[in-house]
Amino acid sequence: MSVQGKKFISPGVWFSLIYPSSWNEFEDAEDNFLFYNPNKWTGNFRISAFRDEKNNEYGKESVEDELKENNNASQVNIDELICAYSKEMFMEEGTYYVTHVWIIGIDNVAFECSFTTLRGESAGEVENIISTLHVYPKEKQAIYEIIPVRVLEINLVNEAFDWTSSTVKKQLKKDFTSSEEDIGKIQQLIDNGSFKPQQREVWESFGIAFGTIVENEIDGMEWVTVINGKQEISGLRFMESELIVYPSELIWSLIKAGKSCDLAGIFEGIKEKVEIEMNKIN
């Protein structure tokens, strides 16, 4: 089945799936990934994965165990996937809901997928998602993928912003709002000698905070997650072009090399590259 939508690749590149373009990923419990449509709620889809490095039949055995141990589970097929399926109805604040649960096995990975929706609503949309599940082999070839920014990277961006904002407030007695005028504030923190060159996390955080300025001030730049071999990193991509900036590396790469860092110049350089891309489109 060919499904159109956004691609999600799990941290660590265990598995991937395709989810509807109108849906987003949201914060949930650790090792649990939550997706739903924020504009028109049709239900919450959650997925978690478990892997046994030594047993390539682990996925299949997990489905068989669920069918044996859960009297409410029955075997269903979603395309070529064999699943143990069950459902449970409950009421909350006077409204009836149904949680559909699928246990799915692919090689050495077992998935638990659930979809909570209003009673009477179809789960077909989620079955389409499940049909796109793909497991990457342990000895996988290096892959290069650009996907919508994951919650994991969003959290890292937020943490870097909060830390930089707090540091600006503490050292410079000023606010940090991710506007162009804040470039000078980060530059002051870089130049004032408060941090050592080997403090990589500091320079990466400044770079990501600078990235929030780039996103706010340059139309068309948006956060993405780039998976390149073993590296999984947040980047700022201009529309659907090949122009990608990696904020966490911008400042750190210069500090590490013992070079000076001119953030205003870097910002202007990014704007010039965006102009070039715009000219290609026009």
C-alpha cells in the first residue's frame, strides 16, 4: 500500500512509519510516540517498540504470546503484517471512547500501537499508518533522510533557548526573545570570556538559540530532523530546498577550530543563500 504523508524515523533509527500530513508528533511518555491531528481531533495514535538483539523471531513470538494471554485479542492482518488486535471501550466526562490496540511483530522488533477515538469512529486511518511500518536491520547501511522535526529535537531546541535566555538575563540583565537584535547579545556572551573553548554544550546551545532567531526572522526557514548515517541532528531548512543550516554546529565548529565568530556576518550569509534559493524558485 502506498501511503502519502510525513515520515517519522525513531531515535536510534529502529523503525520508520508514514503518518498523515495533517497530523503532528506530540510529547508523551518516555519511549512512547504520540501523533494526532491538532486542528481536527480524530483520535490519539501511540506507538512503542521493543527489540531483542539476539532473537530475530521476537516480533512474531510477541504476537503469539498476546494471542495466547489476552482472551480479547484476535488475529488480524494489515497488508502483510500479522497482528494481535483487541479493543476496550470506556467513558470519560459522559463521552464514550474506544481504544484499539495492535501488537505487531517484524523480525526482532515488537510494536504496541494504540488508537483512542470516539466510539463508532473508524480506525482505518491508523491501519494505513501501521501498514507503512519499516524496521531497519541492526547492521543498516548509512541512510540520509530529512524528516519533520521530532519532539526529541524540539525539546533540545527549547532547552537551549531557555538556557541562553536565562544566561542573557543573568549576565547582561537583558531579555532574549529570538529577534534579530538578540544576535548581538549572543555575540557578547561569546566574546566576554565567561566560557571555556572546551565547553561544547555551551557553544551548541548558543548556536541553537541563534537558530531560533534565524527561524523567526527569515521566512521559509523551519526546523527539521536530519538523519545522516549515525548522526541525528536538528537543522533549519529553507522550504523544500537543499539549503540546510545546522545551528548546533555553527558556533561550536568555529570555537573548536580557534577561529573568531561573527554572528551578524553568519546571519547575513544565511540571508544571502536564501535569496539565491528564492531566485531559483522565481
